[in-house]
Amino acid sequence: MFGKWFTGTAAKTKSENLLDIWSHSDENQVKKEWSISPVNHSLSLKDQALLMNIRSKTATLNRNNVTRTQAYLDFYLKHPEVHWSFLAHMVSRNGGWNMTDLKASHISTLLSYEKSSILFRFLEKANHLIFQDAYPQLLLYAESKKAGKPLFYLLSEFHVSHFMNPIWSLFWENNNKKELLTVSLIINEQNFIEYNLLKNPYFQQKVLSSLTYQLQEKLGFTLVLFPYRKGSSTLLTGLGVQQFSNLANRIEIGKKLYVLLFKNEDVLHGALRFSRESSHTGSREDYLPAVFSSKANSRKIYSPTIEVAWTDFDHQSIMPVDWFKDIHGATKFFHLPASIVPADMEKTHLYNLIKLTGISELHGVFFDRKDL
């Protein structure tokens, strides 16, 4: 999942025309609120109890990739108007697969224990930080629905960027603004990890510089896969990616993944069915049991679960940086591709495995370069 993100052959944009996701009145309302400095509200005892409850629930569910991924799905099933939560669930599954790949039989021999541990910390930290920032926003929305009034003045108590306050307020007024909320959350979360993780000198040196080649060229972390059910089959679609360090490209791929997932009925309904029927474990056996196995002694490629591969990591608390300074720098991303045609990613995925393992037959199918 690293680098200048690209669609490549993984998906074809049906149209280059871009769709605006907000009206002039939306723009005027949001920009007016952005221009006003945040106000410190006096908190009632009820507010304080609510904050404590949200912090406790977020900390409990932020234990590891499995608990986060399930939390996103559970929230979406209760609040399906918040599209971002299901997108986050599907992307978080990929994060878990990348984490367990570091202990899988087809990759573990390519990295030293030190390098695989550093890379796990990086992937885990990104997954952890996004949940830490986003999940309290989701819970505040749920509590607002329960209370029958907006509670987004409490977002600052969780150090959520000022960027998100008017977006949630606009969505509260009109929950047809699903695309606006989703794109805004994509912009916010990618900026959040940019300023609170990727600019960290340790990870810049240890991951983004020294491991970039191995990640992209050797380990095959170049696909975001969306498994989805169709009839009795599990199909794979997704996008190819590169150069994780480019913020604008990360935002663009996030939007393309959103369109791929939510603007294709077969993919959306099939991915939701897959997610309900196949609990996330972190093992790639979840979606391709003919090739992968979570059992180490199997003749298949060993792909362990998260809880077998890695112990829970104790993250140090941070005081997040509010990235939002430039209105134009954020709003220039407020558009979506018209549509993206789902591509069949199974051959691409298996071919990547063949390159890594040297095995010429996987899933009962022989491949050579001319097949792909």
C-alpha cells in the first residue's frame, strides 16, 4: 500500500468528467464556519459523561486491527448513511492482510525480524491513529441522532481538526450529503496521518526511505482488494497502488476506492455480504481459502491471523496536530470520478504471489506473463 497511487490496469475510469459534491450554498456555509475560530464551550456534567463514554469505547475498540475493522462494520450496519465507515472497514481489512503478510510464508523470509517489526509498527500506527481520530466522530454522530440535536461542538474535545466541524453540521442538516461527508473524511484522515505519522523522522528514515523498494518491488504491497460475494463465488476487485508518501495521491485513491465500492451495485452488495459472512481475522484465508491457510502445517501459503502474528501494540498517546490551514488546499479535492469499472483482480493477485514464491501453480491455475 505504498506510494504514488495509480489505477493502472486494476480499474478503468469510465469518464474523466468530475462530479462536484457540493453546491454554492454549501460552499458558502462551510467556508463561513471555517473562517471562525473554534469556541471553547463550557461542558455540562452530561457532556463530560458522554466524552468519558466515547473515550472509553474508542480505547477498547482500538485494541488491534481486528477490533477496529469490526467496529467500522458494526457502525455502518447501524448507520448506513455514513458511507465512509464501510469504506474504512474494507480498507482496514487490507491493512490487516498487509500486517500478517509480514509473518506469512511467502514474505517472512524476505525481511529481517527487525525490518518486519518496524513495518508492522508503521502499519499498525497508521491504522490506530485513523481510528483514534475518526471513531469518536462517528460516535458523536450516533449520539447526536439519539439526542435529536447536533453535538459536534464536542469534536474539539477529541482534537478533531476544525475542518470537520462544519462538514458534520452540514451532513446533520441534510444527510443526503453522503458523498461530501465521505470525501471530507478521506481528506481529513489522510492529512491526519500525514502530519501525525508520515512526517515523523523515524518512520521517514526507516520505512519511507529504506524500505520503499522492498515494499513496492518485492513484497507486492501494491493492491487494495475488495472481496465480494456473487452467487456462491467470492470475487476480487480493487485498485493497484504505489508511492504511499504522496498525500494528494492517497486522497485520490481513497476517492476512487469509494466510487468503486459504492457506485457499483454488485460490488457494494457483494462486499457487504462478504463482510457479514466472513469475519475479519487478518488472514488472507478469509477471502481465498483455496490458496491461503491460517494453519502453519498446511500445504497452502501460510497466512496467519493478526492475533497469532502480532501481539497487541501499546501505543504512546500523542497530541494531534491540526493540519487544516489552507481552505483551497482542502477543497480542491471536493470532486469524484464519475464512475470506475470494477476489474477482476484475482489473476493480478495470484500473479503477484507467483512472482514472490516462484510457484507456477496457484488455485489450480497455471499462469505466465501472457495471461495477464
